[in-house]
Amino acid sequence: MKVKPFGNTGLNFPSVIFGSSSLGNLFQAYTKAEKKTILGEIVRQTAPYTVFDTAGKYGAGLALEVLGEFLREAAIPENQVIITNKLGWVRVPLEAEEPTFEPGIWKGIQHDAVQKIGYDGILECFEKDNVLLQGYTPQLVSLHDPDDFLEAAKNEQEKAFRWQQVLEALRALIQLRKEGKVKGVGVGAKDWTIIRKIYEEIPLDYVMIANSLSLYAHPPELLDFVALLRENNVGIINAAIFQSGFLVGEDYFDYKKIDRDSPGGKEKLHWRKQFFGVCEKHGIAPYHACIQFALSIPGICSVALSINQPNLIQMNLQAAENKITCQFWEELKDKSLISALSFI
């Protein structure tokens, strides 16, 4: 497996790293045995260049718990696995019938989670997440969902306060790096403009751009920002490149179920129908096209893919390596299904 330097972190990353939302029962509950089978297959196919991306938000810490338990049981040396952890949510007892932080999204979990963004909150997340990881310490840590945190403000005064809390959270991450507890700090968000706003004030080692840079959506302003990050040698992970599975045939788009009768839903479904038609004509699987497009953007080091079936691992790894003909991309461009083509 090919690897390349991940920004200035001193770490080497493969083209595909593995998300862990399914370990937290995103959309569906999986047995622990199923999850460990998936994790075992990931390690088998990627060692010694295995990278997991996780977060305290995933299943209210369940993803961390399962990952740590697997690594400990499999006796994976700590220096043979890289973990990137997104901080900002901490596990709390479940006091209602379902979790309050994202109702309807996480299935069959036994805890709730609360958001803690600020200096002390981030340090608390770091320590408690590491306990769930059973002693495995992430080499990279990032601030999770600052966009959602800011959007929840009820007025401009509260938004200004929350912005200061975001900056304090980054100060805590930087302190962890100064103390040698992590190798790099970053930000992970769905709204890439918030990442840009943070980067204008605070240097970052890496970023995770989610639900923003895919074959379906790749605005020129975002491509310009990616070019700036590349110039400054900031590591970039491209995540949620299937728009929550919609681009490969599922019913969710950016974690919300598609309303097939709404104008926006109809537009997305029409786009997908055309996209699938071009894929079928050229004998290209939609997931293959999405992965190749996401990796072809200059500056992108890796894509983060969440896996819920063992057989998908090798397929996705091969999709990252196998190039697609120019004719396929040109037809997508001719049908106005993509707007960017120069870097493919």
C-alpha cells in the first residue's frame, strides 16, 4: 500500500483511512462480533499502514469503546496503528428512551452525549476518550463540529461567545501538542467555511472536510481553499464523500433522509439518476467514481470511508488505486454533472 507524508505531522498516510461511525451504530445497530470482523479485515488488508478516524460523538463513545477493545484483544502494537480522534463530545448517562444529541440517527446505544467545546471541555474529552480507547492514544486530535456548535447560537451575542469557546478549544488542542501528547491538531467540520475562518486565525496541522467536497459538490471557492492548504503543507482528509451514502444509492443525504417530493430532493434524485446512467454505460461502479474524484483533487491526502461490511474493504482499497478513463469524466462534465475536470 502506498503512503505519503500527511502534512507536517511526521506521519505517513495511505489513500484510504477508515471511519468508525458504523462502530457507533450509525443508522443501524451492528453486533460487536460484526464490528470486530470488519476491524480485523481492515488491519489484515492495510497493516502496517492502518489509520482509523473516530470521535466521541459516534454512538456516544461506543465507537471508541469497540475500537479500543478490538485493538487490545488483537494485541495491535500502539506504534502500528494511527488513530485520529475528533473531540467535542463526551459520554453521559442515557436518561431518556433515546439519545438527545442526534435523535433517530444512532441505533441501540446505551449512553447519551453532550457537547463540550472550550479549553477545559476539550481536555476532558481527550482524557475520557482515551479511557474508552483502553489506553491507545490518538496521534492526531481535532475539534469536531464547530460549525454545528456555532449554528446553535440563539443570537449574535451568543454566537460571539461560542466563537471564543471554539478558539479556546483550539488552544487546548495546541497545548496537547506542546506537551507531546499528540503529533498534530486540526478541525473537522461539514461547513468548510468555518474551517477556513478558524484557519485564518489559528495555524492547523490538518483538516477534515466532510460532506463538502465530493463528486456531487465541489465549489470553486472550496477548491481554492484546498489549494491554499496544500501550499502551506496542511494535511487534508476528505470525508463523507458519498454524501451519507446518497451517491451510492442510499436514502440519506448529509445524514438527513431525502424528501423525494421536495424540489431539492427531486433535483438530487435527478442528478443521481443521470450519474448512475453514465456509470452503467462505462461499466464504472458509483463508489469507484466517487473515491477517484475525491482523491484526484490536488492537496487531498486521504479519503475517510466508514465500512459496515467486510467485503467492502478490498473493493474500496482497489477503487482508490484503479484509475478511470478520461471519457467517463468528460461525459460527466458534458452532462453538467461535475464542474471541475482539469485535475482529473
